[in-house]
Amino acid sequence: MKDQPLRSTVIGSYPFPSWLEFAVQHLDQFGSDDRKELIDDAVRVAIADQTEAGLDVITDGEQTRLDFNLSFYGFLNGIELESASPRRFGPPAHDQRGKHRVIQTITAPQGLGTVADFQRLKQLAPPNVVLKASVPGPYTLSGRLLPNAQYPDRYALTEALLPLVRSELSALVAAGCREITVDEPSMSCYAHKEDTQRFVHIFNRTVESVAGRCHLSTHLCFGNFKARAIGLRRYAPMFPAFLNLSVDEIHLEMCSREFSELELIREITAKKEVAVGIVDVKSYYIETPQDIAQRVRACLKHAPAERLSFAPDCGLSQTARWAARQKLRNMVEGIRLVKKEIGLPT
């Protein structure tokens, strides 16, 4: 369903403007109209940075989300939100994020909020650019909930969340969204020790209502909270099982791993499209257009242009905005250099 080779895209998140970071810490001082203006303006900034960079596919930068998935718990009924970090001092890591207690049946009567986000993006974005929405998958969402008698383990929590995510995906497509990423990084992080076939079954049931109705992708990475990985940083445990995911495109974190296992894209593109992460969001080295071009050429040794897209390794929310802007600009310019070399329109 992708309509252009070597396209440039992003995962989902983008840095908050500094004034939004400040405002989030003082929301009680803003009225409802003020908060709406804050959100609209932040999305305009994210759109402007992405379109000025020349991206083929943009998002709203997830400017309404505290994190790529943490804010979604605010839409769930039946849970008691954890208000305090369990570990407040020392080096940043995932264990500084608390888990929420489940107190009754989990529901989401108002959905998960992504439809309103997409409608805002559609209203504010310029024409002739592809718009993408991102939704966390149920296994990843289950990771911040504490099992109880009703939901005795993580898989039981996943099963409770699965229909809620599936309904949200259907609502997005009904709202006109034609490009969706279902983020399940927890599957990537734990594939080395969990049943990968079970993961595939969970994922495919989650997306069954929208598979074939939009350009569907998933992002396989190893964690990026405070630019820290959490999982075993190898793709081998995920394959070949993950080739059976019901998606059009699989995105791989490659740059921060020095393109280890790059040859895997040959196997993936025999069945699907692949988006290769060629910008390291964990590093403040700014990749030059020449760096990017070299990496695109390396990918073309393993996969055909019509099956390839390129993006940063992960979302950019953990990268300072000044660096994110320049990394995106250079990424697009580097891709264009290669397009000119092989005679593709730029």
C-alpha cells in the first residue's frame, strides 16, 4: 500500500517545545481554553518541524501524551493511578515509573483519545503529506498494571486491554486515518524469553479489524526511556515468528546498534515492507546527509527500493528539539542524495 520507494517517515513522538514542558508542570493555572490552545500550538510546532524537514510521512508528535503510552492510562476506568515514582534518585531507568493498581473491570468508555488527536492533526496539517497515528498495543500497555485476583498475570491484563485497543484502531480508520503504527516494544524487549508465537497471536487479534484497511506497521525496538534500552538488543529471537505479524511494514531500530543484523531486512522484505532506523535518537552526534546516504546504500544491498522506508530509530521525544530538527533535515537530505543517484524522483 506504500506509494513511493525510499520514503522518509517517523515513529510517532517528537520533543515537546520548552514552553509546553513548563506548562505541563503548571496545568492547574490554565483554563480549558488555554489548555486547548497549548495543545493546538504544540501540534503546529511539531507539524512545522517535520514538514520543513521534508518528511513524506508526519505525525502530531504525540504532543498530547505524557509518554508514547503512559498517558493512555488516564482513559482507562477500573485502575487507580500511581502518583509517586517508586525510585526517585540515581541513574534514570524504567523502574522509576510506577505501576497502576487495578481495582475493578478495565474499560475505556470514551476510547483512548487517538481519534481526537488524529482529527486535530488532519485539521492543522498541510495538504499532500501522509498523516500517521500511533497506538500502543495491549501487551505493552499491560506492563504498567499490577495483576490482581481478576487479572492474575500480565497475559490476563493483555486480554482485557486487547478489545479496547482493537476498537480504537477501528475508530481511527473510520475517522479517515490511513496510516497506523501499533507500538508493541514490550514484545521486542521480551521476545528472547517469552513465547513469540503467542505474541504474534495477540498482535494479529488486536489488528484484525483494520488489517488490509490501512497501511499498518509496527515498531520493534529495545526501549528508549531517558535514552536507555531495556531489552536484549538482538532481533534474532523475534524471527522468523514475527514475519507472521499482520502488518504491511516492520520498523527496526538499527542505527544505535551500528546496523547489526542489517541482513535481516532481506528476509523481511521478501514478505513485507521495512522501515530502517538510520538516525540514532540516543546520541547527540548529528548524522550528516553523507552519513545517511551511506546507510541508505547499505540497505539497498539487501532490499529493493520499493520495499524500503527510513526513519529515526525510535520516537524523538527523548531527544532535544534542536537535535531532532537537524537530524530529520539531514535524514531527508541524505535519502534525496541516493534517490538522485538511482534516478528516483525527489
